[in-house]
Amino acid sequence: MHDVIIIGAGPAGLSAALWCDELGLDTLVLEREAETGGQLLRVHNPVENYLGVRARDGRELRDLFAAQADEREFDLWTQADVESVDLAGRRVRLHSGEELRSIALVIATGVRRRRLGVPGEEEFAGRGVLASGRHEREEVAGEDVLVVGGGDAAAENALLLAEVCPTVTLVHRGKGLRARPEFVERIRGEHRITVFNEATLERIFGGERVESVEIMRAGALKPLRMAVRGVLVRVGVEPNTELFRAQLHMDGRGYVVVDGEHETSAEMVFAVGDVSNPQAPTISGACGAGATAAKVIASRLKSSGR
């Protein structure tokens, strides 16, 4: 039995753990991956909007967070894959078979990049289906590539890839890009980028790696086959809430609904970070939410005499 179990060791989870330790709570953090950091490990550009700290990328900021966490006394288990959770009883069962209990539970499972679910997307992951335009662009340098999406992430990656690729085709469902105006203006001035409005990626083909794609454009009678050697999908994110969906109040997109203290619809179960903040997901917000939840939990336990 622990005072607090925290599921997830991104910025929100680590912040909650640090504050729980600061407030004298017996705390266990469970992280599914082999290392902490969550989405920070996928931020390859400089971090310049976290107050008081500048980092060359998300990993450097994660390293600062991890070094501070190492000085604390809370327990942190990596590669701790949660199989099931009983939120009413605050019970957690791991795939290893171990069962854990706590007085309070903090959900900090974050989000993941949304996939299209088209044929070939999963098959060619790491073989032409890119995880990052910035991090992997040298792998497709000199090749024609396709980017799917219409927001900031898609536009920024298209511009990055256009620096090393002869052609970049940007495909999105809408009638116009949703990206910020400065990105749209740069794309219009970049002759290597072609934008397909009202179009969808239907299929990815290849052998050892990606070789071509099929695109369906509005009004077309059949898909357009196009030769490319790289595909990058940037169509937003979705929350990691599958474990909790039958037990918590969530919005239509699957994000956990919380009150002003970050408590969920289940008593003494809190949700912090991107998993419960679709409107303004930031590193600063995640850290603040983790701290708030920890202080609320400590106050509740103190008032109950525990």
C-alpha cells in the first residue's frame, strides 16, 4: 500500500512525484517505457518557453527533470506496463502479475501521435514512414516525400524536409492549411512544396521500404499513385486513456475530465498533464497540474488523519 501511485513519468508525472515527496507522501511512479520523459523525448527543436530554463531539445530538458528526480526518495519503476486499473479501489495490476494499491492515484499517461490507420502505415514504420521530419530528414535527403496534415506540426515538418528533399507533397483534408500564418506564407514561397487540399492518403506501398502512395483528391474518380520514399504523418494526438474509459467521465475525444483540483469523477483519482488538457497542452501546464494534484492529495490525507 502506497500513499500515491502515479502512472506516467513525463513532466506532469515527475512534477507530481517531486511534490508528493516534498510533502512526505509514500509515492510510486510507474513508467511503461524504458526511460522517463514522455513526449519530451519527441521534441527535437529548442525549448525556449519553459520559464527559467532553455534547452536545445526536449531530451535535454528531460535530463534536467530526471537529475532532480534522482535526488528524491520516491520509487520509480520503468518498463512497468500496466495491465488493468480498478479506479474505485485504487488498485493497479501490472503485466508482470504484480498488484499494487494506493490511497490516491494520479493518471499522467499523456498523449500519443494519432495514426491514420491506412494500409502500410504500420508495416513501413522505420522503413520510410518517419517519426520525425527534423530527426530523420537525412534518411530521406535527396528523395521525394509526402507529409500528411494541415496544422503547425505538418507545415513545419514540410518546410524542414524541403531543405533536403527535391519535392515535398503536403496532403490534408481541409480546404486550407490550419497552420499559423508565417508557416503558410513560407510554404507558398517554397517551390519544392506542393499542397493538395481536400485530399487523403489512402495507402502506402513498398518493398524493403516505402516506394509509393495512393492519394484520393476531392472530385477524383480514382486515387492518384505517386512515387515517394518517405511519409510523415502529423494529424494531431490522442490521449492514452484506454485503461480508464469505462471508469471515468471523459470528453468526446477521450480526454479525462477534471475539476479545478485536477480530480476526476472517481474519488481520490487525479489526472494531470496532456491527458486531461486538450485545450492548452504545455510543459509548464503539465508541471503545474502535477504540483497542484500533489498538494491536494497531501491536504486530503492530512485532514483525514493519515
